[in-house]
Amino acid sequence: MNGLKIVGMGRGLPVKHVTNDDLAQIVDTNDEWIRKRTGISARYYCSEDESNTTLAYDAVVEAMRSAGISASQVGLCIAATVTPDYAVPCVACRIQEQVGLPDGIPCFDINAACSGFLYGLHLLSCMPVDEERPFALLIGVEELSRVTDMSDRSTCVLFGDGAACAVVKLKKDGEFYSHIGARGNTEILNIPGLNKGMSYIHMSGREVFTFAVDIVEKEIERLEEESNYSLSDMDFVVLHQANERIIRHIQKKRDIPEEKLIVNIGYLGNTSAASVPLALYELWKAGRLSTGKKIFTAGFGGGLTWGSAVLEF
Ligand code: COA
């Protein structure tokens, strides 16, 4: 197993910020309902000249700059997404081309929906390490506005676009706690295809809610049973930002102090694979991740998929 250390972070957000009042002009909804049921006040949507790839590019450039590394030092690039611009080439290969990552390194995408970043961390702990190029790029990126049915009020208020990238230094024969899992189910949450304007998110909100709180609680129990960590050892808890009520439920159940919990769904909405790294980015940018800090992070989503990890700084 490899040890993982995040040494840089970056993000990419579209320019257009869409408020609940903006959505109330399009569908039968209102700011009060959305905020009370989800905690969301606004979200970002890509405009014509923005896309999954432009968001990923912005995140990668900032992350490499913050890590102080050049493209030639990157030995692996993974993008987690369910909304790539192209079916082929994948986002990671397009980033390789645009950023000038070394020829011959592995670059690929993973589709584990909102758990994508957790799946990516787990994979990084298992991948061969290129000792000459020990840095990996792990990107979470989504353009969910492209697959959002703007006439369906039960889903369109939830999702947003965005990207974040972590530069991860890999160390052979290290230690890293992570866990991933899945339970194949097409009914509860699906996006049938990738054709622009033709394929929308379908979701049974209540069932997803029940699944989410149950699986996050189980991931916390697993952490405490199968590792030497306990949740109270953690300096921060970063959960997938799907609905603030899900996060608050877990907070109450596990008595998580407010200052340890990261909640940024209010201005971003649910950005699927980008949600966990976008929350980590905020901690990083605020300078709250000094050496020795520990973060428990967990995600859940379509597939159904889930995952959790402990990041040590
Ligand atoms: N504005 C106003 N009313 C709305 C609405 C909206 N945007 N969306 C739904 N409603 C209405 C429904 O039509 C329903 O009306 P009715 O009682 O007259 O039939 C009522 O609100 C309750 O709908 P319901 O779907 O039962 O609400 P809810 O409390 O379950 O909240 C979600 C809906 C989607 C916010 C909630 O189920 C949720 O967040 N689930 C998890 C979703 C998720 O995390 N998805 C991503 C997973 S990665």
C-alpha cells in the first residue's frame, strides 16, 4: 500500500452563480423551500465557453502551482466524473494534452458518481509508484447542469458545476486508511446517457437520503472497528455535500463539534465527484491544514457507491 500526502490543491468554478430566486423564475419552487430542505442558496452553472474540461484545467493549474511542481513531475492523472465532455478521450487524457503531462504516464477517468474522489484516493493507495515522478493529480469535476432537467423541481435545485484537484505525493510502502463499496441499483439514481440535452438525472430523493445517512454511519463504524482511528481523533470531517440535512443528521448522531464539520453546499450545491475535494480546498486555502491534522472524509452516490478515507497532513 502507498502512503498519500496532499501537497497542493486547486479549484475551477464557472462564472455564472445561479440563486434559488433565479430558479424560481424557471420552475415552481422558492428560496425558502430549497434552503430549508437542502441548505442550498445558490450553485454555479457553466456558460457556453465553459465546460467540464475548462473547470478541470483551472483546478489542475492552480493545484500544481500551489504544490510548487511542474507537469514533468506528475506520474499519474485520474479524473473522477460522470459528465466528461467526450466519451473518448477521457478527461484525464485531455488534461494530459492541455497541461503537457509526461508522455507515457497512466491517465484515466473513474465513474463512481459522488463517491468518485474517494474511489480515486483508494486507487492511488494501490497504484504502482513512479519513483522519478511521485506526484499524482486527482481531479473531481462535474458539469451537472448539462444533465439537469430544468423542468424537474425535485432535482434541478440540487446540483451545480465545479472542479477541484489535489496534487498527491505517493510514497511506496506507506500507510493509508480507505474503504470503498458498491451496491448495484439503477432505479434509485441514474443518468441514462451522455448526449447533451437528452439525458437527465433521475432520482428517488427519499431513498437516496435514507441510503446516505445509513452508509455514512456504517463507514464511521467501519473506521472505528477496522483502523486505529476514532472519529473523535479527527480535526475535520468532510462529507459529500448532497444535502445539509444529511450532514446535520450525522453531526447530531455522532456529536461532531461544529468547528470540525465542513459545510459548503450553501453556495455550491451538490457537485457530485467535485464536492469532497471542493470542501478540502476550502480548508487548504484557509491554511487550516497544518502538519499533523487529520481529516475523515466520506462520500456516497449513484451506483450505488460509497467510500471513506483518512487524510493526514
Ligand atoms: N420546490 C418546492 N417544492 C418541491 C420541490 C422544490 N424544489 N421539490 C419537491 N417539492 C415538493 C414535492 O412535490 C412534494 O410535494 P407534495 O407533498 O405536494 O407531493 C414535497 O415538496 C415533498 O417532496 P419530497 O420529495 O418528499 O421532499 P423531501 O423532503 O424528501 O426533499 C430532497 C427532497 C430531494 C431535497 C431530499 O429527498 C434529498 O435531498 N434527498 C437526497 C438527495 C441526494 O442527496 N441526492 C444526491 C445523492 S449523491
